[in-house]
Amino acid sequence: MHHVFHFQVDDLIPTKESAEDALTKIASTLDSVELNRCSIVYDIEDEPNITGVTAVALLATGTVVITTYPEFETAFIDISSCQDYDVAKLDTKLADLGFHLLPAAQP
């Protein structure tokens, strides 16, 4: 299964720790084992309003990528898994973390 979720984020403070906490909780919700992770905090010197975090988790069953855009109060979470998972359960867990799913864009 593969899903890309676009979220409105409540009071997003993009930190490496908050992104890694979200990765751990998503992996747990997917009933998968996290094998490794990498997080990058970006702060563009010439653009003081552009900051954020990209965090990647390699799972036994796939990958999870979180990219935050605090200047727009949004985040994208890309989940790829070779096993089925309950999207509604995942959405509930993400809402508990402050991520609120935005409606899909219309063509």
C-alpha cells in the first residue's frame, strides 16, 4: 500500500525529536519494526521564514517520510508498505499527534 497524506498541523514546532517521535508512533500503528531512521533539520540562511524537518524511517515492511512546512502550517507524510494497514486507525493516531488530514486536492 502507498499513501501520501497532506496535513494541517496544530502549532507545529519542527524539531528532530518531534518528527522522530511521530515516526515511532506511525511505525507502531502500522505494526511494523523500525530498522533505521534519518532526520534533517533545515534552516535556509537567506530565507529566515523557511524552516522544517524531513524525517525518514526504514521499516521492516516499507518506509515513512515526514516533511514539515511550518511556514504554511502543513506537513506531508508518505507511507509505503508491503502489508495492508488500517488507514482510519492511522488517521486517528496522527490526529492525536496534532496532524489533521486536509481534503484531497481536486483536479
